[in-house]
Amino acid sequence: MQSNLWRHSEMGKLKTGFQRKIARKKLFQLALIISSIAFLGCSEDAVEFEWRQLASGSEAHLYGVHFVDAKRGWAVGTDGVVLSTDNGGANWASTSIAKNALTQVHFTTPNNGWIVSIGTVLYTGSGGISWKAQNANVKQGLLDLHFVSTTEGWAVGGKGTILHTETGGLRWEHQRSPSDKHLWGVHFVDNLHGWIVGEEGEVLYTKNRGKQWIPQQSGVEQPLFAIHFATLKHGWIVGTNGLILHTTDSGQTWHRQKNPLKQNLRDVAFHNEKTGWAVGEKGLILHTTDGGTTWNRYPSPAQYNLQDIYLLKNAGWIVGAKGTILRSY
């Protein structure tokens, strides 16, 4: 049987159990073959614009992407690879800053950015020219991070780890977590209200910058990989087997949205309450213009697993396995 891990070849290099957990999340594959979109009852979306594949010049599996404007962006992945562009992705420069996989990147200005990895937070104040490790005081792998300003941000990872900084990472502190599960994604709509998702349907919510994290009932027990809120009330979660959850009340209640495609979904992002995207295995791109009441498969030039999506007002980027980078036009 085909392996259900994206990173099968990478597994031999991983030395800890949690690294294997990261590999399971990042490179999870199903042996599902989709022979007909019509058969599954999922129509192709009307093409509003086109996703085109960019030449990244890299074979690394890319797990995170972030842009500060339409020209300047970064992508990170296996073997410590950091890709950077100053022309919207037409050209990418590559460097390696670590031995382990880098799992997510976030910039607040063209100069100030952070990357998370296994037990590490890396920081640049030079737009990525140089990076240095910050004292995160954590042994667990970190899987996601989100900053609301150049000083304040959060990072999440293994065994319920939640880190918070108010000093741009000069000092990271552990926030009390009600979970011991691996946490895959974190998103804040402002400096007060945020959510975290993870293993076994875990959803955590805060309304006070993480001073208290409160579990929410997702109604599912499967891994949840990513969460995004377009407003304080309207949010979406994606996970394994094509799962999409939606809330209109800040997560007090979560409801499944219809998606007949069963590939694992890795990330979700919305422009507003109506228009959004989800990405996943085997180049899958889903699109909605009605808040997720209907999700349609969107034309994709990618054949490999897609891991992360980042949207600006008039542009978007997607990254994935084997150096895959897509941009919307």
C-alpha cells in the first residue's frame, strides 16, 4: 500500500517522535484516486482568475509562505530552506539556515520576520539577510505562528505548547494550555481574540491575548490542521478527509460544510466573509464565493501536495511539495 506520509524519504532523518508527528501532518497522503469530478458531485468553479506555477528553483517541500506586499515574500521548508523574492515570485533566492525542517514563516514588516522549527524560533531584522535563534525555552516542535504586531505574537506546537511574546521574541513565555495534544495552527483576528487547532478535533479560544485558553467543541475527533477568521465571528477550519468546519458565532458552535472531495486539506484563507480558498493533497484547490455554502474545485496547475496559502487583497500564493509555488493572476 502506498505510504500515507508526504515526507516518506524525510522520515529516515527524523530523530524524535515529534518530528515524526510533523511529518505525519505535513506529508500525509491518501491512496484516493479521483477519476471524475462529476462523479464526486463537485463541479469546477468558474474561473475568476488563474493560478500559475512559478519556478522556485528548489526541490524542498515547502510548508509556509508569507508576503508583506505584492512583491516581497518568503517561503520555508525542509532542510532549513528559506526562499525569498522581491518581485512577487518571478524569481526566488534560496538559502539554508538550519538542518531541520522549517514549518512556518511570518513577517510584520519588510525587515522583521520569524520562522518556527523543532524547538526553535528564528528571527530576522534584516529582511532575511541574516537569522538568529531566539530563546524560546521549548523542546517541542513548533508548527505555526502568528504575529499581530512587530512586538506581539504566538507560536504553537507539540504536546499543547503555546508560546507568547510581547517583545518581538526577545522573551518568549509559555501560556497555560488546557491541551496536551499537538497543536497545528493558530490565528488571531486582533491582539485579543485568537484560536488554535490541533489533534483529535482540538479547538482552543482566547478573548484576552491568551491569558486564558478555553476549549471549544468542534464536534469531530480528527486532526485539524489550519484555522482562519475573516471577522471576529466568521471562521473556518480544515482537516483530514476533506473536513471543513465553519462558525458564525466566534466558535461557540462549529458546523460541517459540504465537501465531497476527501483529500486532506492543509490550509484555508479568506478575503472576507464570502470569498475564500482551501488547499490540500495532489494539487487540490477549493474555492467559495458564498462563505462555504458551496465549495468548488478550482483549476490547479499543481500535481503535488499543497501545504500553505497566503492572501493579499489582489494576489495570493500557495506552496507545497517539491518546491511547488503557485501565484494567482
